[in-house]
Amino acid sequence: MKIKIMCTSTGCIEYAPERYHNLGIDIIRVHVHFGGKEYLEGLDLDPVAFYAELEKLENPKDNLPYTSIPTTAEIRTHYDRAIEEGYDEIIVFAISSGLGGTHNALSLIAREYQDKIKIHVVDTKITTFNEGMLAVKAKEFVDAGMISEQILKEVAWMMERQIFMGIDAKLDYLIYNGRLKGGKAFMGQLLGICPVVHFNREGECVALESVRTPKKAMARTCEILKEAIGDRDPADYMLWHVYTGPSQIRVLEEIEKKYGIQTNHESVIMSPVSGAHNGPWLAGYGYLPIRRADEPLE
């Protein structure tokens, strides 16, 4: 069986190291609207320039970027191309359903193709390069000759254990986008509260804990991550920095030294679609375990 791997642009594959760019993974692009223009993520919007603009944006409350899902025609184009290229199955890795309607749109349109090609739409329950790395690992499984049922089981194992965790050094964008409301928003600004954010099991990006000051929140992030990794050998996981603007990641790199945390993969910037809701002051980690031979799949 010939299997095509696809991933939504929020998976940051195009922002990751070049070795991931030509694996044959099809990118389904989410739209970004900013400054009166519409962009296709990963194609005509540079994330570094995007976050630099957000940092200096005057009156951001009234000039927020916003996002929209791929159009029906765009999704069908990807599915049709796979059929034309002779694929028997498609596995699509989608941004968490807890962050918008992209996963639902991909799934609904996939039903139209059930008599033409088998399509598996995976709700990754996450975004950023965690999402993209799931697609990369799936492509490795395809290249190794693994069937789709086995690939989906391997991916599910990793998804159960994946982590995205970080801090938003300023609450502005979380408040303006409605992620932090009412009394929490007011007290957060007043007291300088900085949330440690993560993805829960439902695929929602929520506050895990609230800590006074960004540096203390970074330290707490390192403590939680260190405990989650435990004594697992670095050969059996991938750990990288996630960031929007560059200002906070430098601080995190200094703090993590105290906890003996060492990333073993290059840093990957957060996609503009995801970062539009967090703002340019996020720093954190992506973590993905690799299943050992002695670890049961189910």
C-alpha cells in the first residue's frame, strides 16, 4: 500500500532544520490575517519578521492578527493530488481540534473521498513542531514499510506522552484573544503573574500553574519537565526549544542549566498561526519520546 503523509502548516516543518523540508510530506496551509493582508502560513509569511512586528505593534488590542482554516477547495486539492499520484491511503496530521476548526474541516471533506481513497485524519492534540515531528516519524515508518494501522498505533503511543510546555512572559495577547478573562486577567497584570502553559489531554492550551514573574515561571517549567523526563535516556526522546520572539528564549537557556536540562534537537520557532494567540514573548519546550523495543505498544 502506498501511503501519503500530510501535515497542517502549524506543524512548523518548514521552520525546522532543512533535513525535514524534502521528505515528501504535503503541507496543508492555514491562513493568517494581519495588517490588512492575508497570508498562507509557511509560504509567504516569515515567522521571525511576523513576531518582530508583533513586538512593536502599537495598540495591539485593536490590531490583532487572526487566523482562518484552509478552504474546502484547498483541502480537496491535496486529497485529489494524492489520488492522481497513485496513493492508496493518506494520513493527515492536524493541529489540535481544541484550537479551531481545521481538524473538523479535514475530517468532513475526507468523508467525501471514502470511495476513492482511505484517509486517516489524526487529531494531534497539540501544535508547533510536536505536530510536525509526529508527521516526520510517520513518514519514517512509511519508508520502513510499515502499514497504516501500525503507524497509527505508534503515533498514538507518542501522542499519549508528548509535552508542550512554556511561559508567556506578557499576558497581553492571551487577554486580548480571550484566553485569559475577567478577574484572572486583571489580577495577572496587577501582580505580574506569568502562567506556565501546556496542552491538556483534550488538546487545549491552558495554564498548568500560575507563578509570579517570568523567571520563576521558567524555573517551574524546568522543574516540571525534569520530573516528566525522569531517568529516560536522551537517546529515547527528542527535546527542543519552542519560542516566538527571541527575547525570552535566551533567559530560559540560562535558567535550564541549573536543572541539568539539555535539549538534543535544534530550536524551532512557533508557527504564526499558533503564535498569533500567544504573542511574541513565549519560550518553552517540545518533548517527544521514542518508544524503546522493551516498551509495549498497547
